[in-house]
Amino acid sequence: MARTFWVETLGCPKNQVDSDKLTGTLLADGLVPAAAPGAADLVVVNTCAFVEEARQESIDTVLALGETRRDGAELVVTGCLAERYGSELADALPEVDAVAGFGVPVTIGRTSGPGAAPSFDLLSLPRPPAAAPWAYVKVAEGCDRRCGFCAIPSFRGPQRSRPRGEVLAEIEALGVREVVLVAQDLASYGRDQGVGERAIVPLVHEASQLVDRVRLLYLYPSDLTDDLVDAVLGTGVPYFDLSLQHVSAPLLRRMRRWGDGERFARRITTIRARESGAVFRSNFIVGYPGETEADHDALLAFVEDVRLDWCGFFAYSREEGTHAAGLDGAVPVPLVRERLAELTELQDRITAARRDELIGTRVGALVDQPGVARSYREAPEIDGIIAVPDTVAVGALVEVEIVDAMGPDLVAEPVTALQEVAT
């Protein structure tokens, strides 16, 4: 009887791509999916280690799955936590059979006998067809930047871009209507290959010939060139996910980041002048060492004035080995919580108001699952959704009229089918 497996995924979309490729490898090696983790012969936990909260969630998940696994089942920890802590993690979790990072070729599962899985480098592996009408596609691994708060380059390594033909072949094989291109530093795609500073632009152009929608996540504002803006607008998905992190120039310098609120606002205004329907998302760190009340007020003013469609606010997490770990000016935790609450309340009002403005308009919507659809305005899993009748086929691209809004979510009725379900 074939061995069974279960892959538990935590963290960001890049981790989900790794899990998809791992799943494809295990399937190709003769293993079959289990109905539940407690029924699997091999349980793999793909972990996140970006901040303390994510690390704790990863450890809690590993311990919980270790308690519920069947007798004789293997428990393997991989992903960022494994890459960052390696042998230290193995010593701390004796219930784990193996700790294997993804940064270099690794071995998952038994190394010999029936069902053995070989060593591999996930970045270059194929993956099975997508189960949904959309999919993340990772175009590069690692990062060459040295942001003051981020430890990712220390365990994911420098940027390694995939060959363009390989990325395009994966997109074509997935059989989806929308692809979401992801990388730690997406706009720097291809720079390490010596193929030009803006290799992401031709990749976007070519990808848009293969699917209905191409969406880009994680763009550094300093790399948002006119050519890249043109490429994004040309896809018909004017969605800009900008990694801003803050708007205070002095604080951004302490973060080892580029820009300031005035530059960010000017760029966003310019894009909106070209495309009034452009959508913007960003994330901001609250409580970075040295953040003053004036810095916080500047961020509040930016959020209120610029009115981004979507925002995430995260408390600073001190990461060993980073530049910020040695900085003075720690912000008291209660004050960080106050600032987070103030920003979140403000953004929730803005998002709700921007969603209310869409009532009565018509948009193209991709049906992800029964009753759930998205227009170009909503990235999968992180933004709101559009509720549609369950009778609209999954995978269909339909024109809908927005009839109501409930906070970040919209309610719509179909008007006409734009395209039939992809075959």
C-alpha cells in the first residue's frame, strides 16, 4: 500500500508555492494524500519565521500535529523556521523526525525503501495543476536587500531568479485564469541573472498573454518605474501592492529603506491620474525603534489623506541578527498597541467607505469557489471578496453589479458572462 502524506502550510504566499511543489514531488514519488493529518504516514509542516508571532504559531502547530499523528508516522519540519534555526530547532523538538530547510536541495521523508523521496530544490520543480482558478507563482527566491528589520536574507539567501521560460511554462501548466506573481523583491526579478534591471516588465507582458489576469505582489516603491506601471496597467489589473513600511523619512532611514510620505503620495497620485480605478495596498510597521509621536502622526495623516484601498499594520518584531536589533529607542508595548488600534480603526473606515463607493457599479469578477468571487480590486486571501449566487460556476469570469457592501466585502448580482469556465 502506498504511503500517505499531509502538508500543513503556514505563512505567506511564497510558502504556499513551496508546499504545492513539495506536494507535486511527493505525488510523483508514489505517495498519496491523506484525508487528515492523523491518517498520514508522513506529516510535513511548512513553517514561517518572519516574526515572533509567526514562529510561535509554527511551533504550536508542530507540537499539535506531533500529538495527533498516527503511530509510526514521520513528522518533518521544513520552511523558514527550519532554514533559520536548523539543528537548534531539531534539539528543541525531539518529537520531530527531521528538520529540513528549502534554501538548498533537501530530502523529505524516508531516504530509502518504499516511498522514499529524493533531494530537490523547490524553486525549479514543477507543480501539479491548480485546484482553484487562480494560483501564486514564485518567480525568485531570496533577497539582496538589507532592510533593518528583516532577517529573511540571512536564511533564504541572496536573490535567485528563475529563468523566464520556466516561469511561463509553469503558468501555462497550472490551467488557471489568474496568476499572482510573488517574490521577496518582485521588481528585482532577473537582476541576478544579468538580463537587465527591469526583467519583470517583459515577464508581465508575456504572462498576460497566457491568462486572463496577472497580479503582482510586493513591489518596492523605489522600483516602481514608469515602464513597470505601464506593464501593470496593461494587464487590465491595475492593482499595486507597495511595500512602504512607513512614511517618516528619518524612521525609514533607520529602517534602511528608501522614500518618504511625500514621494509615496506623489507617485500614487500620478498613477491614479492615469487610471482612476487603480487599487493600492501596503503594509506598515508600527513601533520600530525610534518611532516618535510625530512619526506616528505623519503615518496617520498619510493614511487619511492618501486613502489606500487596503492596508496592513504590524507591530515591530525584534529579530536577532538584524540591524534594528541593536538600535536604541524601543517603543513601549502598550504604546505600540495604542498606535496599532488607532491606525487600524482609521483604515477600516477608509476601506469601508471606498467599498461603499462601488455600489451600483459593474465589474468583471472571477468566481473562486461557490458564492465567492473577486474583481481586479481584490487579491486572493488578503483582501475582501464579492459574494455572488452559488449558482455561478466556479472558474467563470462574469460581469456583476455591486448591490451592497459590508465592510471590506461586497455583494453582487451577475449581469452577463464575460467568458465561459476555462476548460
